[in-house]
Amino acid sequence: FTGKPVDGYVANRIVGTKGFVRSPGKSARKGRIPWLRLASLGWLSPSTRRRLLCALVKTA
């Protein structure tokens, strides 16, 4: 990955909304992807993270 955007290819561009980049406090309280906020900030215990990852891998 070079970091340079390629015309017509959306995968290497930043795609999302302002809700994804806001501070976690306001967004998490509103219920915007709370599991993503918690997991990305490390608020989940390691055993909880393992269970979530195992469930994800089994469904894929």
C-alpha cells in the first residue's frame, strides 16, 4: 500500500462518516457502533475479545 489514492478504487481511500472519527464519549453514548469503540480502545477484557474473535472466525 503506497497511501496514494487510485481513481475508481474506493478501498484505499478513507470512507466513512464523521461519526467514526468523533471522540468516543459522545458517539458511544449515542449508540454508534459501541462494540467498535469499546474494542478499539481496549476496554474489553482479553477473554471477552477472544470470544468475540472466535465467534467471528466461526461465522466466516
